[in-house]
Amino acid sequence: MKIPKRLAPLVEDGLVDEVIRQLMSGKEAVVFVVRCGDDVRCAKVYKEAEQRSFQNNALYQEGRRTKNSRQARAMAKGSKYGRQQQEQAWQSHEVDTLHKLAAVGVRVPQPYNFYEGVLLMELVTGSDGNAAPRLNDVELSEAQALEYHAQLIAEVVKMLCAGVIHGDLSEFNILLSEQGPVIIDLPQAVDAAANNNAKAMLGRDVTNLATYFGRFAPQLLQSQYGDEIWDLYEHGSLTPESNLSGKFRAARQSADVGSVVREIRAAQAAEDRKRQTQANVVAESKQKAH
């Protein structure tokens, strides 16, 4: 096929030998199948900010660190240089996150190179040897749904143990390889410890999984893995080996009604004394006047 403009520099520099075909076009990037020597890989070409339907929302960027103060100031001002730096940071964040997660055994595509706004990474294949389908394009039995859901919950736990929350996890960014589900699309991933919305994002990711797999295994719709996982994480007890039940009961402390009533009465008494003191002062002033 004709070499796309954004891939031309990689071909010229010998990083890509052949562009085989376009694999897919998503809300943030266009993905091509390419040949690099004897290997067939993916080339993820990021769309420009104005072409993306998924914006690099401040909600996701909270807690991210910039390389230096000059970049941070430029990003805050929204200058041309700042916007360029913000784009580069948005893209390279996925590369860094993929390396981090691959290192701890999370099932993500192996990243190889990031050059001129293009990410070269592993081509995830299905049982037929071709590019793996998205989970959304596959019909599942109840047993398969339960198995894949359990595998993905385990991946979510491993990610959180590494301090990462996907932030946009659904059946549309999970590939079904011959070995099982593989999680993709991570430029919006958040730092669990630094983002104030981390708990809500984790809950949404887990709910999305339950909603999708619940179509095939309805019992998953009542599961509470998100709350259970976050509670263990908050208490420093979450590990990749944590035994989860999918059930969660929030700890409740009985209200000390008597203490509350006593505080109300004490406050009322103090207010009464204050008013009485003011009334006495007024009365004394009138007597002196006469």
C-alpha cells in the first residue's frame, strides 16, 4: 500500500521496511500492520489533538509530572510550544505506561520504539494467526465470559499494584489473543496515588467489565469487585495474589447519638449565656444613662 505520510520518516530511517495495511482507526489513533525486518508489528499513529474524539482531559492528567519547569509553565499558559509539549507528553505517557506494565507481567502489547509520534509495538494475534479481534466483536459462552472476566480482574489488580489505573477500560480496548485478553490504549492511564479521581475511575473500569461480561453471565452484574479492590488498596493489603470474592460490605460505625445531643445542648447553652451577657451590658448602660 501507499506509505502514509506519518510513517514515511520511519521507512526512510529503516525502522519500518513495509507498510502492509491499515488495521483500524480509533478515537485517538490509526493503527497499521507493518513489517520490521522479519517481524510483523503494529504502528500506532497518533491523531492530532483537534482530530481526536478523546481529549487529553485535565481529569486524566492530574498528578502527572512534567520533565521540567519550563515545560510545565508552557503547558499551563497554553502557548504553541506548550501545546506541542502537551501532545508529546500525552503520547509518550502511553509508551512509559506500557513499559511499566509489561515489566510487572500485565498483559499489554510489548512496546518496541516511539519515533516521530508513532508507536511501534507488538501485533497481538488471535488463534488463527491474524490480528486479534476486539472483545466487542466476539460472542462468548457463559463459561468463557466468567473465565475472561476473572483474568481481566486479575490484570486490573496487577495494574493497581503497579500504581496504574487504565481509566477507559471497556470491551473496545481489549483484544482477545490466543492466550487470553490483552489490554490496549493507555495514553489516559492515571496514577492511582496522585489522581483524586482514581477511585471513581477504577470503579468505572470494573463496572464496564461487569456490564459487558454480564451479557453472557448475568451473575457478574451483582459483583462488587471495584469496591473490594479499592478497599484492599487503601489499606495497603492489595497484592496480585489477593483472593477476591466480588462482594463488599462497607464498614459502618454506629453513630453516637448521645454525644451529638450533648454537643448541641452545650452549644445552645453557650449561645444563651452570650445573649444574657449582652442583655446585662445593655441594661447597665441604660441605668448609668439615667
